[in-house]
Amino acid sequence: MKPAVTIPRRSEVVRNHRQAGGAIAAVLPIHYPRALLRAFGFLPVEVWGPPQVDTSYGAAHLQPYVCSVVRNGLSFLRSGGLDVADLLVVPHACDALQGLGSILLDFIRPRQPVLPLYLPRGRRESDLDFLAEEFRAASQRLSEITGRVPSEAELLACIVREEEADRLLAELHRRRTELPMSDLAFYRLVRSREYLPAERFAGLAEEALAQAGDPRADGVPILLSGILPEPMALFEALEEMGGQVVADDLACCGRRLYPPGSDPDPFRRMAQRILNGPPDPTRGSPIEERLAHLLRLAEQSGARGAVFYDVKFCEPELFDLPDLRRELTKAGLPSVAIETDLNDPLSHQTLTRLEAFLEMVEGARGKGQEV
Amino acid sequence: MGLPAAWRYHWNVDLLGRAALRVNRWLAQRRGDAGWNSQVLAPPLRVSAWNKELIARHYLAGRYANGYRKVAWVTSGAPVELLKALDFYVLYPENHAALCGAGRVVVEIASEAEDAGFSRDLCSYARTDIGTVLSGKTPVGRLPRPDLLMACTNICQTVLYWYRVLAHHFRIPLILIDTPFIYTEATDHAIAYVRRQLEEAVEVAEEVAGKPLRMERLREVGRLSQRASELWMEIMERCRHRPSPISVFDQFIQMAPVVEMRGEPETVDFYAAMLREVDERIARGIGVVKEEKRRLLWDNLPIWYRLRYLAEFLGQHGAAIVASTYTNAWGELARMIDPDRPFESMARTYMHPILNRGTGEKLALMRRMVEEYKLDGVILHSDRSCKPYSIGQIDQRDRLIREVGVPALLLEADHNDPRAFSEEQVATRLSAFLEVLGLA
Amino acid sequence: MTQALGIDVGAATTKMVAVDGEGRLLWHWLEETEPRIEEQVARFLAAAREALGPLDGVPLIATGYGRRLIHQATRRVTEITCHALGIYRELGHGGTLVDIGGQDSKAIRIGPDGSVVDFVMNDKCAAGTGRFLENTARRLGVGLEEMGQVALAATDEVTISSTCTVFAESEVVSLIAHGVGVPAILRGLHRALVQRVVAMVRTVGLEPPLMLSGGVVRNPAVCRMLEEETGHPVLLPRHPQLMGAYGAALLALAETGRRGDGENTG
């Protein structure tokens, strides 16, 4: 299937933005306020790994039991991959990213300023107040770095723009089967949110939504959960073996469908948006909330199986798995758990597990229909 | 509170248990060093028998707690003073797991969690605890079912995922005390955030306890807690003496009360006695390693299932590990507690454990300890199960060698899972390190 | 007469099976897998034709590690589904099937109707696979064929605590250096492998009866210890190494029945 929209390449977007006098903020996973960075002239460009880098750079600072997302991020930085960045943002998503942020500040001391951000692990009033203050402090720091002081109105305008892009992102997710594109093309599109300015992403999203037609049902419908779908060849492989991703609970995608905020204070509004996002173990969501969310996703999308596609050593994901899988099975949604490393190509075993899982789900349906 | 439960508790814990354990301790103390067979290490302290009694009584009380006292399970860095002041029976799953580690039953218990789908890449304390919860297996008889959980993120985020699993399993409230990681310095809004969570925690804990928190009692617990921590710090500081009267292996064993029985009067008495005995050793010129030639620092959690092996291995060559960043953590914060401003000072105190501060701060601490304790080398245990403690060690080791000028060894292992420990590899590395220290 | 074919290209061995219209096993062929799989498969088909006569229109389903390379196949299906089908037909009931291969090991829970209810495979580490034994046995100078017997004959057993293949190897080296006998070490190694496999079985949930397939069945120590560790008798099919290929052939047969035609296997 041909891509329904043309997505600009990451390197090209970065180059253009810099040529136009803009600055680049390289941002590590997962949650952060895009609008705040934009208000200071930074284009956030996210660093999820990336896959296939020379990991020896990261190995010089991190033990082998640190996950490949963090190890590759550091390797990419040390091998010059982030030289285009003027700022490094390290959100506190887990102990490994905490450690990375800390060694960057204390030992590695890259050329760029490093801005760590702590994310509270609850959804209480105190968490909201804290996060708003954390953003206010970050804003202060950004002022020191850039010498700029955006007005409240400017900041609000940036927030509104991000909210619009996120609204369209959520719509893409909701209507994914109506779009004339393969799963791979769909994920290329939604993941372009990781580096495109909100206004450009919104344009692409509208273009894609305009082409929406009848829902397609190309294979065994599955729900994909985990951190990130790498390598992206995963989608081609799934398609080839007769599977179709109809919903996701991926940290880089479905867990970042932030609802709009309502608070008149811009900092509180940004905090509100992140805290009101879908359940996420790295934000401390209870297992019951995650379970209810996954069941709701499966019901809305018609998914008949769930694939937990997790990065090896990822504690926030791995702790929840046994309870989630057991209770999803009880609710009639079978699942499979697969561990990956960003530097490995899709292994034979991974493909076999996925294929056997699809055969299992398909087999169950066959039986169901005969009865 | 059920009357039979209360009766059972008093009979088994306060009467029979107390008496039997006291007799045990008395017998152990009378036996003294009779059974000690090490050529290179001094025998254990006499107070060890008291420590054993305290721990045994603690788990015995736990065994009969349900139905009589409310039970809370808490993380090792939790502000336990609140719960103690509300008379909770407080259990530390981390301490229990360490006890399983030292008793070498972790593989059997953790397998129960692994069979249920918990990955072997997860923290071995968590796997041990979840294994006990799922199977009931424990060397202490029985763990009481919790009525309340309290997780404080000042040691890691792992505890929160782990306690979410417990909350889901037991269907009970989980109090989260989220302590923002201090990359450079603690911000005012972070301290205010922690303080507010502490205040809100009181409401939840009071509801579960069925009684209100009395401030006078909280101040009393705070004072006892502070006193125990101060004594603990004093004991550790005695290791500046050459030869060192005790080693970190003694500290690992003797630290249990300051972690899990903080805020109790007997804990204070225990450490006062321990300090007296340590001073007595110093006065008599007794060193824990009979021929102390080199003094070392230990970073990170102990390797619970190989304490004696490591102590002997190093001791044979005249190396004594006399200080550790780990045991230090339960003493260094004592001065921050102000019993008269409990919430304010608790917020600050519980934000500042070494694990909640930057990797550069830990290097600074190690640097300071090397100086103050006159140390010749550092062993950094790279603990597969503890990322917050371990990440940064590669750079810390590098700086210790280059800037401080002390030999430093990174030792790959796991604090509780012997399956991640290769004795052959460890022995080779330690031998090479001892050669560097001129001890071969 | 031959109605369907199945081929299982495993990491260690390649197997082909022919079945008649009733799904009875008519013929089979087994060789060590060669690097040039395509050529080897062409040779397999030639052997089949020689033994069974022309195979035009007989459907072939490929499974196993190299299934994607079999361009003659009507369809490719994973070894999970095929093993379940093969063993179900062979033994006539569901339960829990353990298959220990050279590259991968798996535990498959099979429902009372022969369908796959759940399955697990070993993680990236090789500790639960045949390779774990092979690597370490080689160090001890014991042949693959005899190591099970040697292990069973041992009077002592040492504990191999490391489940990591690399660690286990260094543990073995150290045990040899300490003068521990080879049989005791071998017995410990078998125990470590079986315990790792049993951990997989528990993850999937042991639903008796317990069945075992794969080349490892020829190793008596693995069967015995699997029984000891689980407390369940282990049932073995007549052709433990053929279950994947047999299941593939059965699936091909079922599909001919459904579609009424078959593609040319050449």
C-alpha cells in the first residue's frame, strides 16, 4: 500500500528548523510539555533509542542490565548523533532514565545544557500542584538558557496548538482502520509527532483523515502494548503473517493521547494534560486502571488478542505483566509477551512467537464459529 | 480487635515467645565464642545474640499480629514514624527478603514469582517478596497479611511497581510518598510536595488504624528514631579506628533494628550496648580482621548470600571492609530529624537518602569516606537488581581511580539472587584487586 | 496413498512426513539440517517421490526454523501449532507439551480439542535449550549420545546455580578444577536445564498429562528428571522428533479436505 501522505524525514525537519533560526531540544522518553519548549523556540525532537547504533559508547557508562532505550540514547549522544541539539531534556520516566539524567549532569557533561524533569507518580491534587511548579521551574531555567521570557499569552497559544495536534492524533488512532494505509504507514505517520512541529503534524493528520473510507479488516485484530514498536519492520511482518494492529497501548503512541487541559494557568494546564493521559506504569498508574483501559481499548477496537512487546529490563512494564495477562485471559483476551532489544533485528524466535500467537487466536475463532 | 487474637498474641509473643527467646539469647551469650572457627576474623559481637532475639521477636509478633494489631508493609526508606506512632505492626519486605537471602532460600521462593510470570530481570527483593506472598514460603513461619501499604520512592521507582502488585493482590490501600529525585538540590516545591503527602498519609493511616495520630506520640517516636540513628552513626564512625573494631559485614547484620525497629525504645538500648562493646574492642586493641593491612569501602547493597565468603576471602589477605555507603544511609540523615517539627523535617529527611541524590553526590560521599576512614581501596558492587544504586558506578569508579587515586573494583553480582553470582569470576577479580592493593 | 506432506526444518534436524487420507503416518525422512536448505529440501522431495511415487497435487506445509525458505510449500505454519496438532493426533488428548530443541524450547498447553491454549518459549538466554547441555558437555569431553546415561549413572550430583550459559560454563570449569567428577557435574547440568524448562511449564500452567517431544527425548536423564521435578509421568510419542512435521502434514491434509484441491509440490 502506498503511503497516503508524504511524511518529511526527521533529518530534513531538523535542518529546516535550524536554518530558519530555530533551536533543537533532544528529548528522551516519555512525558514532557512540548508547548513549554516551543514557547522558548525549541523544536522538541524525541530520542527513543534510536535502534541500531554503536552501543559501545553507552557501555562505557552503563552496565549491561540497563535497557537498550537508555543505552542507545546515550550512545547516540556520545557518537555525535545529537550534535544538532541545543538542549537535552531528560524526563524522569524510570530509574534508568533517572540515572542517565544524573550521569549526564554530573559526569558526562555534554556541550548542551541538560534539563531534567521529575514526573510525579500519582494523580492527586498534590501531584498536579507539584508538576505545575516543576514546569514553572523548568521555564525559569529555559529563560536563563535562552534569555527569553515568553508571555503567558504566548505560552497559552503554544499549548492550544499542541492540544489541536493531539486532538488530531487521537482521531487518527480512533479511525485508524478507516485510513487507506498499512500499519507501517500509520505508525510512520503517528510517530512523526515525535519530531514534527505541532502545526505541521496537524496538517498531515488532516490530510490523512480526509482520505478516510470504509474500515478495513485485514487480519487477526490485535492490541499492541509496550514501549515502542521497533524495529518498525514489525508491522510488515505482522501484516505478512495475517495480523492487524487495531489499537495500541504503546508508551510512544497510545499512552500519550493527552486530553486538552482547562486550567487558566498555563503551567497547571500543561500538568493537567499529562496527568490526565491514559494509564501508564511510569506515571504510577495502578494495575486496575491499566487493566480497565486495555479492556476498553480491546472492546472499542475489536482486538482479539494482545501483544506485550517490551524492551528487556524495562521494570515498569515487566512488573505489571503477570497480573495484566492473567486478568485479560480471564476476560477472554489472550496475550503473548515478547522481549526485545533495540539493537536486535526481528529474531526468528520473535516472529515465530507472533505467528504462533496469531494462529492460536485465529484457531480459537475458527472453533468459535463452528460451534 | 478480636479478643482471642489479642489473647493469642499476648500468650505467644509477650509471654512464651519473649521468655523462650530471652533464654536462647542467654544460652548463646554463655556459649560465647566457643563455636567460632575463623583464623582470620574476630568472633561476632556479643550483642549479636540480642540482635537475633530482637529480629526473632519481631517476626514472632508479626506472626500473631493479624486480628490484634493493624499491619503495614513498608519500603525501607518509608517515613515509618507515622505508622509507629499509630501502633501499626510494621513489616519490611526488603528486610525479610534479605533474611531469605542470607538464609539461602531465595531461589526456591523467587521461583514461585518467576513461575507466575515475574521476569528474572526484576529486582530480586521484589521477586522474593512476591514469591512469599504467592506461596506462603518463608523461613520465619508466616508473614502477617497487611492492612496498609506504604511505598516511598526515595530509594527507587521499583518499589512503587512492586507495591502496586501487592496492592492489587491484597486489595488494600497503598500510600504513595513520592520523593522527587534530587539531581542537584532539593527545590522548595519538591519539599512542599513531600510534606503535603506526609500530611495526607496521616488521614489514610488513621482511618486504617481506627484511631487518631497523637502528636506527642509522633514526637516521641521521632526522638527514639533519631536517637537510634545517631547511635548507629557513632558505631560506624568507630570504624575510623585502626584496626577497625567491626567490618561492614557486621554492620550488614546489625543494621536490621535501625531499619525495621526504628522508633522503639529497645532499639536505642541495643545500639547503646553495641557502641559500648565496640568501644571495649577498641580499648583492647581488637580488630575485626586479625591482621588488618588494607582498609576498604563497599558501595551498594550487600551480597546477602555470600557475606561470610567475602569477609573470609578478603580477611585472609589482611583486607577489611570498614565502611559502606549503604549502612551509612541509615545514620547520615539522623541530624535532619527535628522531633519538634516532625512533618517539615521528615519531608526533608526522607528526600535526602543517598539513593535519591545525584550520582555526583554519591561520588562526593565516597571521596569523603575514603578520606575520613583512611581507606586504601573501594569495591563497587554492581548490583543487577538495583539500578538507582548501580548506574553511575562506572564513572564513579573512574573518578575514584583518576582523581582520588584509590584502586577501585567493579564487582558484578546481585544482592539476593545467587544465580547471578559467578563465584569463579568474583574470586578472580577479587584476587587481582588484592594484587593491586599489594596484598597478594 | 499419500495425501499430504509436512516438513519441519529445525535448527538441528530437518524432518519430512507423508500421511494418507486418514492422517496415518506413511513415510518419514530425517537428516541433520544443512546450511543450503533449499538444496536439501529438493533432495528430500526426490527421496519422497522415490519412495511414494509421483506427488503432483499433494499439498505440503512447512514449519520450523527454516519454514520461510521452503518455496515448494503450500503454506507455512509455526512449529507451535504443528507440534500441538501432531501430538494431539498421536496421543489422542490435550495436556502440556514440552519440546526442547537445539535453538528454542517451548511449553505448549493444548486444549481438549487439540487447539493451542497458551504457549511460552525460552527467553533470549540459551539456558533452557539443548545448546546449554551441548556447550557444557563438550567441555567435559562427553559425547551428546552418552551424556544422559552418564548423568543417570552418577552417584553424586552437584548444584549448578548459574542458569546463564556463560556463567554455568565457568562454574563447570571451577568444579573440574576442584576435582569434582564429570558424572556429578553432568547430572547437575541436566538438573539445571530441566529446572529451567519446568519454570517455563509453570508459567504456562501445567495441565496434565505432561508430554515431551523433540530430539532430547533420546536423552533418558532429561525425561527422568522432568518426571522428578514435576511429579508427573512424561508421555512420549512413538516418533518424538517428527511431531512438528507430522502436525504440518495433518494440517495440509485438513486443508485439502476443506478446499478440495492442493497446490503442486513439484
